[in-house]
Amino acid sequence: MYSEADLQSAVGAGALSHEAAEAFRAHAHGMRSAPVADEEHFRLITGFNDIFVTIAAVLLLVACAGIGHVIAPGVAGILVAGAAWLLAEFFTRQRRMALPSIVLLLAFVGGVAAIPINYLAETEPQLSDQTGALIGAGIGLLAAGAAWLHWRRFMVPITVAAGAAGVAATVIALVLSVAMGDQADHNPEPILLPLVFVCGLAVFAFAMRWDMSDPKRETRRSDVAFWLHLLAAPMIAHPLFHWLGITDGENIGAASALGVLAIYVLMGVVALAVDRRALLVSALAYVLLALTWLFREFGMVELNVALTGLVIGSALLALSAFWTPIRSALVQHLPGRVQARLPQGVLAAA
């Protein structure tokens, strides 16, 4: 990193011409004023060593799980969680390696949650549905607590999403346990999807809170928001498309297919406004299924899959190429108060 004093010293010593120094200042200013928020950066791989360490860590964790499984029920989770924490002390806390940190966080939280799950799977106790739901709530709360401890120590951005998933699972399981009561044959499906949808909206709102605290996306808060959006997107998308009948496969109707496209367009508008692409990605499979059905109904049986890929692929590539001007036009029509809370890159460029 070169300071203004370094540039002036280089010009004075004749190592750099005045024109070259001015050109460098203009270039640096242009780079700083570019709409970087729209690129949606997040740390995943800082080098091939990340992949190398991740492979080695996964092999070690799998070995710990295998050894623990032989010793006693629940020991596998203890060994995996313990090994993941110890590895994180070096590769996360000291080396700050992105991909290994993500894997070790997931291994730690998963290992903690697996302790009671593995024990119950091995002992096979006879439990009612209500008791099973309460135990599920306890496991979700245990996972959320493990994520909180990990966040306090290592502050890996994905940890907040893992904790949010644990809290959501706890809430869903508690509501199901109350709804099922003492009924032995109660079907939880009618209330399960609405619960998932509401929790998805809550996670999305939580993600927006992190996003709005860093509108320029210059801090770790933006990475936290990215993972929360990635968690919220399928929780919102799946119930919506299930209610439209898309998950029934061959039972798709014209109204359902058009409904899918309308919802996807609405998701696209929201994704543009908040500058997060997770909603578009999570709903992609449902849109592909709906468009394939529409092309087949119009007689394009042999080319329905190819035409679907052509239409959706072209649309997404065009959206990606013109994301910034499209978003700029959309955001300019929003109230000023809302604009001020959204990512600022496109606003600065507009």
C-alpha cells in the first residue's frame, strides 16, 4: 500500500514522472469509487492451500467419527466436535483460512448436534411424536448454543447462519410438539411448511439487519448477511412452490407454471433491490421444472429441456451482465429512506 507521501517522494527523486503519478492517483480513485457492493464478495478460498487443508481436515474428522462410532453411542460426535475446535484454534484463529474455517465450523456444530442423535439412533427408545419433537427442539437449541460459542471464539461469518438454523429448528419443533399434543396419528405437514416459510422470512429480516449495518459491504457483517440470505432463500422458496403444486412433479398445471414464473420475477425484483442473488439461485430448480412442463405442453417434447436451459440460462446471464444498470433503475424508484439502507455501490455509480 503506497501513501501520498510515497508518491511525492518518488516524483521528487525522479523515480516516477509527475504525469505517471497523476495517472496512478486517477486510477486508484476510480477503483475506490467503483460499485464494489454489487459484486457480492465473500471469502471462500484464499489459495490452493485452503483446499489442501480442507481435504486433510475432512479425512481426519471422518476418521474421528469412525473411531467414535466403534467406542460407544454419541462418542463420534464428541470426537468430531473436539477435533474441529482444536483445528480451528490454528487454521481459523491463527491462519485465518476461509474454506477450512467454514468446514470446521460445520463439523463442530454438526458434531455437537450428532451426539444426542447418534445416541438415540443406537439405543432406539420408544418415543411419542410429541416427545420426539421436544427432543428435536432440544437438539436445535444445542446446535444454536454450539454456534454461539464458536462465534464468540472464532467469529467465522457462516456461524451466525448456523446458529439461526438451530434457532429456527428449535422454534419449528416446539410449535409442532404443541400442535401434535397427545395425538398419536397427527400429521405435521399442514403446519410444517407455513412454519418453515415464516422462519425463512424471519431469517431474511435478520440478514437484512446485518446488510443494512454495512451498506458499503466493507466489513465482516456483509459476509454474515450473505450466509443468512443463503439460509433464508430455500426456506422461503420451497413452501411457496410446494403450495403451487410444483413439487408434485407431473401434476403441474398451466396456472401453477405461470405462478412459478410470476413468483420468480418477484424474487428477482427483491434480489435486485437488496443486491443478493441467493433467492434467484434457490428457486432455480422450480422454475426449470415449470418451464420444461410449459414447453412440453406446447408440443416441444424433444426440445423442452434444451429450450428451458436456453431461456433461463440466457435470462440469468443477461441479468448478470446488466445487473448494475437494472438495479440502479429499480432502486431509484424506491423511497429515499429505503435507498439509504440498501447497498450503496449502485447508488454511488448512478
